[in-house]
Amino acid sequence: MQKRVLLRLAILTVWFGSFGDAKSTPVPSLKAPDIVIDLSKFGWTPPHFESNREFFKDFSLAKMFAVDGNTKVIYLAEELVVAYHSKQDGKDWRSPRRMEAFFINTKDGSLLATKNWLTRPRTSIDEQYDSEARIVALHDGHFLVFANGVLMLYNAKLELLKQQELRPYTQNDIWSMQAVPGGRAVFLQHASTSGQVTYSWLSSDTLEVQYQMSGCRVDDFVGSVSAAQEAVFIRSRSGIRKCDRDQHLSTVSNILLDRGTGDIRMLSSQYLGVSADSGIGVIDADHGVVWVKATNRKYGRNYFMFGGMRSAMSGTRFAVWVAAYHKALFDDVEIKADPTILVYDIANPKSPISIPFKPVSGEWDFSFSPKGEKLAIFSAGRVQSFSLD
């Protein structure tokens, strides 16, 4: 994952506090994947990382933000997954890069195609702020590639349908993209050199702008924006705020879980997910809190770490990863320093499916299939696909 996540995970492994042995009620747990795909057979190679001594010789924030060594995995269709990463050409971190993507049939593990795109160094570790060298899944197996300031739309047959150059695209112009739940629209956010922020909704079939507006101003803004079809949702210190296309601001939820650091993510057209150090929750975009899973107070603050959320294109399921400083219980699941992925039905707070695993070298990612029936995990150069039903 990102460097800040790796740092926190490293801290988890050396902290030895304990509240005693945890006893848990049995919870469904997936231990064996349906298929394991070794990417090295297709030409994937692990990223090269400089030693700390070399890295800090010419250290800058720009250099740190440009580090992009993790391999991403995305389900595009029920039997089609893409695993991709960035590769630097040359020793200088400012050198051009290329994004290498492996398109794989998860039914038999065969390689369908390998594609490469020229990219630039990233300017932020936050994917919801800078989408350079990223791919997002859209409806019916379509997907959108963001590379070198160009949006490229592909269909499920990996055919290029359309491309659109983003202008202006300088070192100080930051663009990010999100698929609106359901994958029928694309949300673009542009932060210009003047500080002006613009939101745009594009058709996922033509990339034509459907609606555009100035960014919403929230004084106590503490995180990134998550987009729905008709509005954006913003995390603030006072809770989750909704900004509609008339730029009318309203508070959707102000529960304590919403405040401070964490992640918000549109899980479906109606539901918003929240993860923070104190737990996770699901919020109805119009009616507020649906359900919350909070950590036990006996563990104290910052005992757990909840990561980013992923949801299925169908809007039926979401997953979040969680780790703990030492063995502990969350929602009747035993959590350790290595991450555990918890899979929930969005509208039902019953016990989750748990997938514990041990990342190698700290680089990993996961993704739902569009229907939410499968989950793919990348780690240690391999993609593992699990059936959830």
C-alpha cells in the first residue's frame, strides 16, 4: 500500500502491548483461494526500491509522493482481472515511467494481454487526489485508464474506444477520477495552479461532460471527496457533509466515528462507507446512519487501524482491511498485526466474512468482482481469487 500505510503497519509489528488473549465466536473465514496466479510467469517483476541512504541523498516531498511501487488489482468482469504497476525508466525519480498491465482470465489463470502506457511521476500518495497511472472499472467490463494526462476508455475486449487529453496538465494541475457507483459516469476533480477546484461528471460511454461545477468549500475539510451521481460527499471534523449540484451544503451524519482521520467511500448509489480508527459504519446518503461497528473501549485509542474500503459494482457488498497492535477482537473476529479483510453486506450488519493473510514486503491490494461474488487479492507477485458464496 502507500508509504504512510507501510510505516504504520511496520509499527504494528514491533509494539508488544497486550490486553490478554482474545476469545472469539466462530466467524466465516476464507482460507483457500479458488485460483492462484503467479504474475512472474507473465513477465511481472517486483519494483526496485532505493536504499534509505540513496533515497535520502536528494530527498524532497515531490520525490516521496512519486514513489509508486505497489501493484494494483481490479476485477473488470466476473472472469477478468487486471493487475498493473508503474515502472520507472532511468535512475532519476523524475524520469518518465510506464504503466504495465496484465489482463488475466480468472477462470483458468491464462494471460489475455499485456498493455503499457507512458505515465508521469505522481504528485500525491492519495489516489482520490491524483489519478495519474491509475485504472478504474466501469460498467459491463469497460474501464478507464489515466496516463500522462490522458483519459483512455476501453471495452471488455480491451479495445480503445476513445481518449481525451486533459488540459491544462502541468506539474501544478492535479486531476483525479472516480467511477460513480454503478460505473455509468466518471467524476473528475481538477485543482488548478490558482487554487480553484472544479468538479465534472462525464459519460462513461463517451467521456463527454454532463455537468460541471466549482468545488464545494468546507472550512473544516479533513479528507478527500467521494462522488455520487448528483452530489459529492466530504469528510469534515464536524461529520460527513453533502454538497449537491446547487452547491448546497448539508450534514448527513455527525456521529463521532465520522470525525478525524479516516476514509469515506461511496459503496453504492445510496450508501456511503466510513472507516476510522474507532471503527466502521454505513450511512444512507439521505437519512444518515444505517449501522456502525465500533471498537471496544478497553483497547483504547489508535489500537486498531482500519484501511480503505472497496465495494462491488453491484452495490451489494463492501470490504475493509483492519489490523491491530496486538491480538484483539473486532466484531467477533480475531485481529492481529497482519491485516485481515472483512467482507460485509452493505445493508446487513451481520458477522462478516474474514480473510486473514500475511503480506510479503508490505505490497498488496484487493478488489471485488462486479457482482460481489469473488474477491481478488494481490500479494507477493501473485493474484489469489476467492469465491464468497
